[in-house]
Amino acid sequence: MNPLVHIQDVSCRIAPQLTLHVEDLQINAGEHWCLFGPNGSGTSLLAALIKGQLTAGREGVSYAPDFDPQHDLLEVSFEEQQRLWEYDNRRDISDYDPSAVDTGTTVRMLVCGDAPAAGDMTLQPLLAEFGMDHLAERGIRYLSSGQMRRAMLARALYRNPRVLVLDNPLESIDRQTAHIIAAALGAWMSKGNVLLLLARRQMGIVPGLTHMALMHEEASDINGRWVRELSLQQAGPLSAVLPSAEYRALADRAIVMPTTLPPPCQGREPAPLDRSVPLVELAGVDLAYGERTLVSDLHWQMNAGDHVLIEGPNGSGKSTLLALINGENHKAYGQPVHLFGRQRGSGESVWQIKSRFGIVSNDLHQRYIKGWRVLDVVVSGIFDSLGLYDDSGASEHSCARAWLRVMQLEHAQRAWYHELSFGQQRLVLLARAMVKHPAILILDEPCTGLDDFHCRLLLALLDRIASEGSTHIMFVSHTEGDVPSCINRVLRFDGCGHIEAGPY
């Protein structure tokens, strides 16, 4: 029997400084593969090669006679999620519609595509299983990241492809829904299809997988150029790869923390905090989405010394609350929101508000456009801009390089931001947030896209930031264990408009 996909003797140049090598990989019908590797190791590129999307390596890829990747393969990934959002936002006609409302692509349209939905007896139970039945007519541009992820997974299972490519499918998913999705994937795999699961973390290896392909990266700075060699290091049955020395070297990689954190840029030291007043005070805040109330009459304070965990199910209002606090949500104006002892809207500019906050979020990640070097992205955090348009000098560049060194990405400072892996981009955004030593660091699911090593590094770094500096942390997470030790307060959303606040 012919393999469904066979890759042999491929060595293709993806970019002037990026090469992918695959000696031999065979994928047969009924096998379920984990494409495993740390950030930047090439799991996404290997998946692209399998899908036939890498022109340079196409001659080394062959398929079974009855398999066409364009029709028989479907993908769920963060890159695809961003592409769908960007496409839908470009088609937004709200500014030209008399009702000022443009729903755009709805969840139902996303899941069904061109397939007829009227009278379909399988769609509604599938949406209900994923907790999306009440969102069927909501536009995807109005979904939270976790809700969008669930909608894309529902689309994949609804269309039932022969090969399903999933890029870390349980990231950004609340814990209850994660169990439901894992069970649904298990049922789908039992039908003899092929699953290609991209994973950066051990917890992402779901039950039912049969094989593993282990990716490896060699990166170096050669004459001022960041050169990367990606290769398939090992492939075979899961039971053989997991105990291997190569896999254990990845799983057991030790973090090395810097002895000290980088100081503020000279001449750009943050204003001292008045520790006698709350950093954030909400005195009866209401949050609504259309006709749906997310939060009603919320009274809450974040005081000096507080490091807050914000948790709750997808779509419960966590990100909306953070946007209300940091100035990204216009609904803060006219509401009883006090920041650093001052009523919002009492004369401060939006730039004065932004200067006190550092942000890492899915929304920021989605909006940061192509065309910027990694070093420029980090420096832009000093000016709170998307891209670098202000004059910057040696001091700002030195501070940015110091934070990239902390993230162990200094070698990538000259690389294009959009050429980094999703997880590496996440670390660059953290460096961008910290380069100005903000009073409050808002982290909305910061471990999304990170491998185990960089997740441990990030959490340890946050503990160092909390203990050594004057930065206070607001941290959103769905994943058990992905919480820094410095957290001492919690704000819990139950998804029904109720919020519980107290010690952690």
C-alpha cells in the first residue's frame, strides 16, 4: 500500500537565511502523528511541506493516487486564525452601513462554508457540544480568541477531512472545553483518518497519537546575518521517540535566568508610584456586549503589591475588562474607572495612560503588521506604537537588545518579526512590553505559542520582575500550572456575569 504522504531527500531554502531538511518521512492512512519541536524548530514548515505549500520542496513530496491535499486536508492553526480575522476585518463595512453594524462572517458560515446548513441535523449538536450553539449567528470578528479557536475546531470536525492538521489545538481553550475537544478528537481519530498534531509542549500530546516526528533547529549569527537550519531529527512510533535522548534533551532543558534585569533607558525612567492609592479602582463598572451583560456593577481594587490572576471561561469578559482598564476600550469613558488615583477621562491623554501599561495579548499579536525588524518592534514599546516611527537612539536600542537577551532572542534582533515563529513573536512582544518598565504589565494568555522551555522561562522571569522591580502583573491563563508564583490575588469570572475577587 502506498503511503498517504511520502517526503524524501528534501532540502529547500525557505528564505535567504532559512533552510529546511527532511531526509525521509512516511505517513500512512490510519496513523496519527505529533510533529513536535520547540519554538522556531520548523514544525509549521514541516506541516506546510506536507500540505504541498512549499514550492522549493515540492519535488520531494509524493501523495497516494487518491489523495489531494487541496481537497482532502484541513488546517486549524493560529496563523489560519489570524488570516481569517484579517480577511473578515478588511471586509468590514460598518462605517458605510446605515445601521453601523456589519456582522461579517458568522460562526455558522465559518463552520459550514459552502455546504448547505438548512435542515442539517449534525451542525447544531456539534456547536452545542463545543458550547457554541448560542454563538451561531455571531460574527467571528466579535469572538474571543478561545471562542474563535473552538469555532475553527468545530469547522474541522464538521467537514471531516481525511487529514486534519491541528496546531496546538487546546491552547487558548478553557479547561472544561479542552476535555470536550480532546474527547471529540479521540472519536474522530478512531474512524481511520489521519491527524497531524503540531505540539510545542508535552501537555499538548493528546491521547490516541501513534507516531512522532521530532524537529530540530540550529541557529547562528554569521557576519551579521541570522542563519537557521531546520531538520527532521527523528521520526517513528510514539513509543520509540518519547524515551529517546533527543526528546528528553528538549523536555528537560534547564532555564538560565539573568543575574539582573535590564535597567530603564536613560532619560526614560518611569514615574514613581504613589503606593497610598489603588493602582486600579473600579467603582461600579458595567460591561456589555450588544444586549448581553458581561459584568454588572463591578467594585474592585488592585493595590500596590498586588499581582492578579484573572481566570474564567472563554468569552466571559476577561479581555474586555483588561481593555477597559488599559485604555483600549472606549467604553471606559464615563464609567467609574480610576487609574493611579485619577478618574479616567479627567484630562489625561490616551498616551499618558498607555505609558503606565505594558501589554501582551492576542489582539496586539494580531494587529502587529509585517515589515519591522525584531529590534524595532521592541523599541516601539517605548513609544507605545505599532511599528517604529519616532526618533530612537543608542540608549533605546541598548535597552531593547538587553531585553531580547533576557528572552534569549538577541541573535534574532536583525530578523524580520513576521519571519519568527508564533511563540518567538510572543517573546518579542513581552520584551516590547517590559522595555519601558511599566507600572502594570497586562499578560493575556502570554504562554500561548510557547514551548515548555520558554513557558518556564517566562514564568520565572515574571517572578523576578515582580520581586525586583516596581511592575505589577495582571495575568490571564486557562492552563493549569501556567501561573507565576508571585500571584497573590485572583479575579474569577464564572461566565454568567458574576465575578469573585479575593486572595489567591
